[in-house]
Amino acid sequence: MKIFVPHSSNFDFRNELYTPLRNSNLNSEHDFILPQENKREVITKELIKTCDLVLAEVSYPSTGQGIELGWASLLDIPIVCIYKEGLKYSPGLRYITGRFVSYKNPKDMIEKIGKFLESFDNLG
């Protein structure tokens, strides 16, 4: 499954999001698009259109991410939002998805993403 992973730049996304994803078994099972892995990529509707799922880390607000999520919603790409326990995500996200997963730490995040992806795969 091709999964786009938008996020804010206002946290240590390389260590808290990218490294755990790349070092997990999920990385060999899915194609994760991490927009700032090599450099700051320009994300387009055309790129999002090629994805099967958007896995948005929404613990921190981000205007760019909001635009990307709007595109995904308009393109009917399923969206799941993950967020760190104790942090508040924008309530407006409820207008584009009902799928929210909270996590405690990177290990918990990977376990919960894995369970979600397993159940998501079984829907199709």
C-alpha cells in the first residue's frame, strides 16, 4: 500500500516519526512517502492522487498539512490521523475523517499504526 505521511515541521519528525517508521516491519510491507526525508518536497494533488492512504501526524498544527489533507479529502483518499497523547489536534479534522489513533511513544505509535493498517487491509 502506498501511504503519504504529512506532518508539521514543528517537532523532531525525523527521530519521532521517520526513523520509527523506516526501522519497523511496516516499512517492508508498505511504501511510505515521507515528504521531508531527503529534502523538503513540494507535494502536489497529483502525488496524493497516487496514494492508497494518508497517515497524518496531527499533534502539531500545520497550514501546509491542512492543504494536503483537504486535497486528499476531495480526492476521496482515506485519511487516518495519529497524534501523541496529551496533545490536542485541530477539531476541524473531524470534518475530513473519523479515524483518529492516539499513541504514547514511537513504539506505541508503530504498534497502533500496524493494527490500523491490518484492519484497513482487511476492509478491501
